[in-house]
Amino acid sequence: MKKIILMMMMAIALVTVGCSNDISSAEKNEEVASTVEKVENNNIVVKDSNDREVVFTKKPEKVISLYGSFADLWYEAGGDLVGICDSRRLPEKAMELPKVGKMSTPNIEAILALEPDLMIMRSEYAKQEELLSIFEQNNINVIFVNYNSFEEMMKVYEMFCLINGNENIFEEKGISMRTKISEITELKSEFTYLQLFATSKSVSAKDGNITSEIINDFGGTNITTKYSISSEESKQFSLEKVLELDPTFIFVQTMGSLEKTQERMEKDIITNPAWNSLTAVKEGRFIYLPNDLFVYKPNLRYVEAYEYIDKIIETIR
Amino acid sequence: MIKKANIDSKIDHRVFKIALIFIMFIITLIIGISYGSLKINIIDVFKAIFFESDGLNHNIIFNVRLPRNLVAAMVGINLALSGVTLQGVMNNPLASPGLIGISSGAGFMAFVIMILFPDYAYLVPIGAFLGAISTSFLIYLLAYKQGVSAIRLILSGVAVSAFIGAGINILMTFYPDKVSGGLSFMIGGLSGKTWPDFASIWPYTLIGSVLCVLLSNQINLLQLGDEVAIGLGLNVEKIRRIFIIFASFLAASAVSVAGLLGFVGLIVPHITRLIIGSDYRYLYPATIGVGAITLVGCDLIARILFDPVELPVGIIMAVLGAPFFLYLLREKK
Amino acid sequence: MLIKANNLTIAYDNKEVVHNVDINVNKGEIITIVGPNGSGKTTVLKALTRIIKCKKGEIFLEGKEIKKIKDNKIAKKIAILPQTRNTPKDFNVETLVRYGRFPHTNWQGKLSKEDKDIIDWAIRKTGMSHFRKSKLTKLSGGERQRAWIAMALAQKTEIIVLDEPTTFLDLSHQLEVLELIKDLNKSENVTILMVLHDLNQAIRYSTRLYVMEKGKVIAKGNPEEIISSKLLNDIFNVNADFYEDKRHECNHFIPYKIERKIHDRRNIE
């Protein structure tokens, strides 16, 4: 039974690989949850990533973000913050802000002491989802946010701009990004790839995240996609299968610095008889991706991310 | 004329059981090498190993499947030997490598490297090894008071492991976005293990197995009680130290290659005991066989169940092994 | 003198439990240490067999300091039957007795013909031939004790040290074990050093006695001479009647009244 399904999926994949761009953008539009409406009596109503309707009677003045990446996007939307969660990766503007605990352990007292009127929190993150009732009791607006694709991010960016009364910024920065990206990805190449997370040499394959979306936009096919058993983003994949499928590219995400990890690659992968038989390794297409663009959310540096991949794909055009 | 009872008049039935276990191991290994993502028949498998030197079949079978199965066997052997040794030395059926800090020490170092020094991710195996060994030494030192009794060692191990576990949790709290790297180590598995991994574990398996055979009488004596052992001329303190060091190195070498795999160190020795009894002259060789079979067999299932997606082998071992163990337990009652 | 211990002082956690004890054991004797609970008798036994270390004092085995003799050599001279021991679930009598030869075999544990003969002899001497292949856990208390004695016997030592070998055994098994000990002493000339809880048994079976209380040796010598009404009174807090045991040519006493001391009453108040 599984075999029949797999074969059907393969057939569908083969048929649609030429039109992958159309299908993927259609999928993107369907995935997006947040929509934006403007209501007459100068109230702004938005729908957040949890599908909640949030009403703003005026522009929020004291905003706290419990996630570094969202703070970055908020600033880019012309917004301002009075507090932020403690983290290593904060936008420069936020470094001097009062800290209200860690993302996984927010400090309610510190938050309430700042008297916020809007909380930006992470959707589908239990430690922050459970705080909703406290803030509602204190009449503080809450928007839950998350995005794992370009279009999702655009919707959130549009929402942020709207709340701050900066629709023009969205037109300027957001729309232009979309155009630029379409330009970059106009020329499709057909290639397969494997996306790995660098751990102690186990085959931790990734798929369905921001990086996959970007690479797929260039015509790439993640070799693990057709074998997914659930919507999991990360799975252990058979090294035998990797050798058999011999992907064109192997992309590796790492938490460390690019130079150091690249150095190590020379020693480990090149000398390993299993890995060095792969075409991608032999022809220098075993690529480490910088984490600021490809592990953390690129936000408004999406174009940069696309350009980075574009340069890499260049080698097979 | 007094009838003289002849001690070694016939071969002990346990020798036959050990032979049977080793035959089963060979069979399991052959099956493990014959099945995987690449579907080829057994004749081609052997051709790929012995007669080819390149080509897709050779690449996959010789460079991926063969070393992985061998590494699986050795990880299983090392963990099982470590567990059975600790159970004998501490005279406690609940003893396992986890108890003497191997797991927590190795896990902690893996987390520290993945989270604080991700540039050095390639050092995780070495770090895990050092973390494991130094934690077990620490536990030994803390338990030392004119010698080390089994109970002090166990309590010291529990306390230190809890402390280190808290350390791991602190790291996870302060660096939640970097956790996923360390987590895969904690779950453990044989994904992507190839010849370099084989090279880093086989010396321990070889030395470990040889030492076991040589020292089985000594550990048998420890079973009789410290005082009896002293009375028979055994330097209990020294021997206990040697065994703990030996068990630590065995477990550390396995954990540094395959991550934290529970079950093997604790349950496999008991399964073997139910089959062959607690005389270490037979228990040690049998444990080697059962440990190898367990890991090779469970890794095979982990690989082919949702091929090419692989399940963590620890889950398979728990799901299949625990009921099997319970079944044996009931039968023997 | 086989064992000579001078001025033994033993401490647990810096608390002295045995003070300045002298013990001598001569070849062919049966020496028993008796005393109330907590008197330190087991502690002395453990020190003499190097299970625990002494804070002060020297112990000599055949004239040489025991600290300087290798563990292996000591095990060829002294065999121990301690109180705390484990019985592995599936050892049978033969497997256990084999280990008695451990001090004499190399690390591989290979048994020579002589070793096997000694094992056979030990099993026979303790009357365990019938139980050779029986699992230890399936034996009665007395039988199991005899199996352990067989192991000590197989060590073929000049001295066997036993710590309360009759405690927890049924009456008949107690008799069984003590008679075996007596026989070993007589027929094989094995020197015995033991701790017994039952004073009458101690009187009946010992060449000499050491009576300990609160870590000190209070009395030592011939059982006839030192077990007196006064001793029973002072050390064991009983008044007793003495009778002659014609069969065993010794004394036998029966306590009839508890004797509370004035200083005891003061402690309670």
C-alpha cells in the first residue's frame, strides 16, 4: 500500500516538476493564515498567525516582543519597542531595551511593570501561548506570530506596517522584495538537493523550512520530500538512499561560523569513503550555509538570501 | 571405593547456548547487511563486498551498510558489557552505564559543544567521551571513603547525574534556539555511521572482550560479597576500580559514536542472565552475543520500517526489547 | 603462635570501637570470641582478616606483619566465612567450592588435578557429595552453611575464621555445623577462630575464650575458669545456675534472672 502511494507521489512529482513555481506559490497563498482588514471607524482589525482577530483602537505605544526575529521585523515596519526578551540575537536598536526574561521563561512581573499595550508573542510555542489569559485579563493586546515562508512573512510584515500606520513602508520595502525575488528566480534549473543540519555526522535531513522554500524556488527538489511520513521538518535519512540518489547539491546548515565549519569539512567529509563518492562532494557542491540568513529568519534580508543561493546555483547553469 | 565425582566430565550445557547465540549473531549480521534502502539480493551483496572495488553497489554496501552494521554490533557489545560489568561490580541489578554518570557526562559535553562552541561540532564524539570518563571518575572520587562500597557509588552516581542533568536543562533554558543540535545526540542512533566511526570503536570492543574473558573469575568472586572476596585473596578495592574504569571506557566509546542509547546497558544483561545464568565465565561471552544481536537487529528494523526515513534505534529497542524481557521474566519465574 | 595481635585499636569514623585488644591464636586451637552486642567482637575478627584496617596496633601471621604479606599469600593461610555474603542465584555447590581454590590458581582460574582432588575432598568432608550439583538457593540453612565451609576448606588453609556460623540456623543445623568444625579441628588439625553468639556453645567447643565488652577484652582463657557467675552477672546481666555437662565434659549454665545494674538505671533516668 505504501509503495503504491509512493509511486503515485513520484508520478505527480515528475509531472509537476516543470511547473513547480506555480504550484509552490499557490500553496504559499493557501498556507497563509493572517489577513488584514481595515474597519471604518479608524479601528484596525488584524488576524494573527493563530487566526485570532485583534482590534486596535489606536496605534500601540508600548510594545514588547518576546522573540528577537519578530522585533527585527517590527522595527522594519517602523514600529518601536519598550521591552524585549533576553537573547543573543537582538537587532541593534533593541540591545539597550529592558529585558523581560528569556523567550522560554518570560518574566510576567517585568512585563507588566513596563505597562505594555501590545504583546508580540510566538505562535505554537507553549511557554508563550499559555500567557494569553494573563494579558487579556490586564487588557493588553496580544498578537501571535510565526512564519516559515516568504509569503507568510509578507503577511506578518504587512500586518505590522498596518498596525503602525505605515502602509507606505510595506509598499516600498515589502513589494519591492517580492519583485526582486521573482526576478532572481525567473530562470529555473532542474536539480536535486539534500539539506542537512550539521551535527555529529548523522544524516539529519531537513525539509519544509524557509531554506527549502528558497532553494525550491530555483527549481530544486529536496530528495527527502517524497519520503516524508509526517509534516516533520527534520528527520533521519538513509545514507544509502543519499548515495543512490546522488543529489546535485548538498546544503548544510550550521550553528557555527562558516569558516571554521568549512575547514572541518575538508578533513571529515573528503576522507570519508562513503561521503566522498558523492558527486556533490567530488565537484565542490557540498555547501555550508550561513546561519544568519538560513537558520534564523532572514526577514527583510530575504533578497540577500536569494542572491546567496543564486550565486551557488550559478555553478550548474 | 569412594566414587570420585568428576568435575569437568562433560561440556557444560551453557557452552552450547553460547555457541547458539553466536550463530544467531552471524545470521543477524548477514540479514542486516542484506537489507537496506538499496534493494539488492544477497549474492550481489557478497559480490559488492568481496569482489568489487567501485560502483554504486560497492559504494553503498561496503562503505555504508557494512560499517554501519559492524558499528551497531560493537556499540551493542560495548554497552552490554559495560552494563553487565557494573551490575556485577556494584552487586546491583539496576546498575547501568547511566548510573555512573556516563550518560549525563556525555550528554552535557555534547550540549556544551553544540550550544556554546558550534564551530567545534566535530568534537562532539571526543567531548562526549571525555565527559563520560571524567564524570565517572568524579563519581568514584566522591564515593570514596576508605574504599568504595557499591551503595555509595550508586548514590553518588544518582546525585551527580541529577546535578549534571540540571546543567543540561539550564543550557536548554538559556539557549532554546540551539537545542535541536544537542537533542539528536541525546536520542542517539546509528544514522550516517561509516568506517571512521568503526575505527574509533573497535579497539575498545576488542580489548573489552578480551579483558572480560580474563577477569570473569574475579568478578564472580565479587558476586559472593566483598568480605568473602577479600578472604579469597582478591584486592577488592583495586579490582573494583579496574572494572569501573573498564566499564566507563566501554560505555564512553559507545556513547561517543552512537549518542545516548538507553536500554542496552540495563536490560540486555538481564535478558542474557535469564538465558544463561549469573556465572560470568558464561555470562560475559553470552552478553557479547546478545548485545550485538540486539543492536544489529533493532537498527535493521529502524532502517527498513519507514525506509528511507530512519527511526531512532533506541525507540525500536524499547518497543521490542522490553516486552521480550518481560516475557522471559515470566517464563523463568 | 599462628596469629598474634597486639594493642589493636580500631575506629569507625574517628570513633574508637575497639581499644588495646590483644589476641593470640595457637596452632590446633579453637578460639572463640564472645561478648554482648556491640562489644566489638566482629570488628576484631574483621581486622584480623584484613577486611578493615586498624587505627593502631600490629597483627602478626606466623611472625610476619600481616600488612606486609601479599593478599594472595594470606588467603593461602587464612580462610574466612564472614556473616555478610551473597549467594548468587544459580551457583551450585561445586561452583562455589571451586572458588576456594582461587588463591592457588593463576588468573585464568585453571584447575590442576590436585585442585580437583582437594575440591572433591572438601565436598566429601562436609558431607555435601549428594548435593554437589544442587543450586545453593535450594539447600537448607545448615546445608548451605556446610557448602560455604566446604569452600573455606578447599582453600586448604591452616586457619579458618568464622563469624557467627550458627546464628540464624535451626537447632539441628547449628549442631551440624559445630560438630563439623570440631571434627575438622581434630582430624585435619585446622585451627579455628570464631565468634559465637551462644555462650554455652562457646564453652562446649572452644579451647580458649576471649570475652569482650565495649571494645575491650574483659577476660580470656579456659572456658571453665573464666565463665563464672560473676562474669555472667557483670557482662551479660544475668544470674545463672551452673550444671555439669557430662557428655561434653564441660560446664553448662542456665540463666534464670535478669540482673539490672545500678549504673544502667542511672543512664535511663
